[in-house]
Amino acid sequence: MKTIQELEEIRKKTLDTINVRKDRSGTRIVVGMATCGIAAGARPVLLAIMDEIKKHDLSDVVVAQTGCIGMCRLEPIVEVYRPGEEKVTYVKVNPSKAIRIVNEHIMKGKVVEGYTIGAESK
Amino acid sequence: MEMYRSHVMICRGTGCTSSNSEQIAKNFEEEIKKHGLEKEVVVERTGCFGLCALGPVVIVYPEASFYSLVKPEDVEEIVKEHLVKGRVVKRLLYAESVEENKLKALEEVDFFKKQVRVALRNCGVINPENIDEYIAFDGYKALEKVLTEMTPAEVIDTVKKSGLRGRGGAGFPTGMKWDFASRSVNDQKYVLCNADEGDPGAFMDRSVLEGDPHSILEAMTIAGYAIGAGQGYIYCRAEYPIAVKRLGIAIGQARQYGLLGDNIMGTGFKFDIELRLGAGAFVCGEETALMASIEGQRGMPRPRPPFPANKGLFAKPTILNNVETYANIPVIFNKGPEWFASMGTEKSKGTKVFALGGKINNTGLVEIPMGTTLREVIYEIGGGCPNGKKFKAVQTGGPSGGCIPEEHLDTPIDYESLASLGSIIGSGGMIVMDEDNCMVDIARFFMDFIVDESCGKCTPCREGTKRMLEILERITEGKGEEEDIEKLENLAMNIKNSALCGLGQTAPNPVLSTIKYFRNEYEAHIKEKRCPAGVCNELLNYMIMADKCKGCGICAKNCPQQCISGQPKTPYTIDSSKCIKCGVCMSKCPFKAITRK
């Protein structure tokens, strides 16, 4: 028999994993996954982001893919959309940068300026 | 559960399953594995999304891309393009969901825009065979609240306050039904669920059972607590194999989690549910016949009183509610009765699911707030009649309901207003008819159904409906007599007033409503021996149009009666006295020179 506490735990744990089907109000992390992105190593980046989200048990964060944004030389590109904030575009991301982005930007709301497209073009 | 970035939801309701959605699901799993995505993407089999006309339907989250009419061979492309590269496969998207090359949110699509999914909240969203997913979207939360914070009287009061009325047809206030049963004193009481959906063209309950079986179990357990019952039965027709299978799985999972059984959630409350399968008799949807059938007797109604709330199943106090009624219960407790009562009209609260069928573009399942007009449902959600045909009538409520013509389309849908038009909401079947449908033929169809399904216990239904059918058949065969309409009306009133159960009492409705609104069609059949819609075969004549006939003789060669004659290269003629109206000549003519009038 499951107690009420156990049911609540199941509810929370499962909701984290299936919430992408209902709630689209949370943060969205979009990874460029066209041929250029994949060739530049977008898949390990994507996996690193997912691992990190799972590790920290982050709910209402959605990881999505998108096609070619047109700046193939800057791939892998990761865009972060947070409700009520401007989109932030990170370029030349690798798994370790991705982990930092999740830890600082997604969890603490602090944009990792050094990795953004603005820093790159300077 | 594992965390996945993308969820591929594949409809495994009856509609999509019959167009091969299981193969599609298997192909997805295979392709995903082939591309090494099995840690990122999960394939879930789910319930009905509602847009059955465009099945098989696949929705890919997080984008909520709505793929329609998917074939197993399309899967490779979706996986390669969408799941690997993140490029939505536009050619397979439901056309309505794309605007200016951008994907619209599902809620913005015309078909979904006016809908409010309460009873169908989880259909197409969760995997119905996984109790955890039901729990995640507030499943069993209402039961928890009821068992730990509320008294049975408060539970009944909440249902009363919500204004919920029975969704099976009669529209009896649910809270009142529970109240009556709770006041009956007995050591054993029963909670029943009527899942014997039998109206032709109706599949609301099937979709709820297939897509969200746990919501029914939760609601029945709440009902058990409210009236003091320890045992529930779901009476489901055996023709719903997927629903039966998923209910079985759900009951097993609920028992395992202690959500059914001797000590539910550790509160000491005891309740269990068993499945009973019906053999597909329409009359077993009637409450007293249903109970007789569960008891193992022949499914026949008995007079009331005594009402089931006092003497029901095995002569114990019993409540019986329809599937959709139950599906609303957990939400009423989670969101509050005031929330539920804020939707709908003064006397009809909440939402209602309708199964749209017949001559309509978007065949499928829709859930709308009560008070939405028929026009909104048929045109804005249903997309109107296909092929530019003109709308003629909508049949609501199945064999117990009636036909509503164009001039009443702006009527808001609620129990009272449809009844005032001579129809009923019924369980929610909505069959749309266009100019090609003959209303006399429709009335004959429903009467034929009733004659088949009448149990034979009471004379008015057994004999009366048979006589009505004979008259209708006569009219459609061109042998109608002047006084037939009056005879039909007379029989109808007698059957309505004297039949034993709801089946007989409402059986004349399709005939009465078509006479009321389409009397001219009856008269055309009877007086002019003509079927204006061109449906009734005996009233049609095949003719060759001399100006189009090239005299090839193909029709004459194919005519089984050899009643077409003529000389090559001159127009042929049909001898109507020998013609058996088989239509072969018409289908064989290469010049479309044969008409049927």
C-alpha cells in the first residue's frame, strides 16, 4: 500500500518527467540540431544539459531542438528562453559550458555573459 | 521514471488503433533506437485526441507538433528530421495547425479553440496504462482530500453545489442521486458505472475509458465513501476490448498501490471495484436492466419504484452513474464546485463531450462548455459539411433523440433547450446530415434499431415500434397512405405514455421530430411517391439523357434485367417497368448520361 506521502512523491517525480506535455510556461532551452550543429557536437551538449536538469531535479524546464539558425560557424548554439526575459543566445557551447549555463543561468538566473553571442562578436 | 527531452504521443484509442497506430508506435521505437535516441526520446501510447477523422494522430512534445494521417512508412522521416535534427516535418502536420509557416499552439487550432477539456483532460496526454502518469496530473488527489478532510455529507454537498447532472442521457442531478442512496440504511450498498454505451455513432465513454481509466476508479471510490458502499461494478460492453483491457490494468495497479482494497491510503476506508461485461444489448444501458444483467439474469427492465437508491443491485441501495459523469468528479474536488458551476448555463453546468459524426469534416470527439450553440460545434469546431454540401439537420441523443433543423442551430446546448426542440442531449452522439440524407429514411433507420433492441417485455415497445417501422418502410417503398403520418403520431404518443422503460418511452422521438421539422419530406414520399433527397431506392427512376448518350450500348450489355434497348449510335432507353434499380448502368456509363431521380 502507498501512503499519502508516497503518492505525493510519485506525483512530483512523475510530473517533472512528463510536464513537457502540458506546461509551456517555464524555461525553454533550445539546442540547434541541424547538420551543422550536430557536426559541431550539439548532441553531447544536449545530453549534458538533460543530465544536469535531472541531477538538480529541475521542474518546468523544457529542452527542445531547433534547426539551423544560420550562424553555422558558431555552433553548437544554445538558446535560453525564460518567461518575461529576453532570449539569451550562447555560442560554441561544449558539455562543460552547458553544465555551467544550467547551473548559473537556469538555476540562479545569472546569464553567463562570457559564452553569449555578444561576447563572441567582441 | 527517466527524464526525456521529447515525448512522442501516439493515439491508441479505438479509431487510430484500427488504422494501424500500434505499428506506427513500433516503428518509432525501432527508428529511435537506430538513431541512438532512446535515452532522449520516449514513445508513449495514449488515449484519444478527439480528431479521429485525421487518425492515426501523433503529437510530439515539447513542440506539440500535431501529425495527422501518419502512415508507418512516414515514421523514418519524422525521426530523422524532427527528432534528430529538430526540423518539423511540415507535410505531415495537421494543416490547420500551421499558420504562415509557423506552428500554432494546439489550443489555437480551430478544432480545439472552443473546447474545454474537463472529462477528457487526460486523454491524449497521459499513458493510460501507467498509474504514475495519472497521479502526476493530480490523480487520486481528490480521493485523498475526500478521505482525509471531508465527511460523506460534505462530499455529497460538494457534488450538489457543482450542479453536475448525469451525462448518460436523463440529466438527473448527480448530487441528489448520491444523497438518496446515502440516506438508505443498509449493511451493503453498491456503486455502479454505466459503461454500456450503445447509441449508434456515440463513443464518448469509450474514449474516456481508453484514455483515462483511473479517473473513473477514483470517482467511484469517492462515490463509495459518500454513500457508504464497499463494492463497485463497472458494466462495460464487451465490444470495447481496448477499454476493457485498460480498465483491467488500471484496477490491478490501483489495488497494488492500495487505492482500492481494504485500507485505502491507510485511512481504513474499504472499497473495491470489479468489471462486468455486457453482451451488447442496448436495453442494458437502462439502469434496472443493467442491474439485472450484473446479477446474472436476463437484461430486462423492471418498473420503478422501488428506485435503485432504495432497492437496486441485489436489492441493496445502489447508485448508477455514467462514465462521463464520473470523469468530472475528481476535477470538481480538485478545482472546487464553484469552478465547475461557473461553466455552462443556469441549469446545465460544466462541459459535455460530444461524438461528432456523419456528414461533417472533423469527425471526432469534442468537449465544450454547456451553452455553446449547435452552430459553433458543427461549423467552428466540426468544420461544417464536406464537399460543399448543404446542412440539413443534426441528430442528437441517438435513438432516443431527435433531429434538429438549420433554423434552430443557434440554440445553446443544454438539457432543457434541446428537450424543447423535441430532442435530447442524450449521451452525446451528434450525427450531422446534409441535403443527401432522406429524413424518412433516417427515422426508419432508428426505428429499425429500436425494433432490434427492444427487449420485448412490455407490449407498447415490442409491438408498437414494430408497427411504426412497418409504416415507415411502406412510406420509403412508395406505398405510403394518406393517413400514415397521423397513424405514426398516434402510435408514438401511445408508446411514449405507456412503455415500461426509457428505451420505449423515447423510441418515437426520431420519428416525431422528423415529422415536426420535415413533414414536407414525408408528404413528398406519400403523395408524390418521390424521395427529394434521392435515397429511397423504390422511389427512384433511372433515365438515360438522350443528349448525352452516344449510343455505345455498354449499359444494355451490363443490365442484368436486359431492360435497356436501342440501336447503336442512337440514344438508348430504359424500360422502367422491368428496372430493378440496381444502378449498374449508371456506374458503367462512360459518358455519365444516366440519371436517377
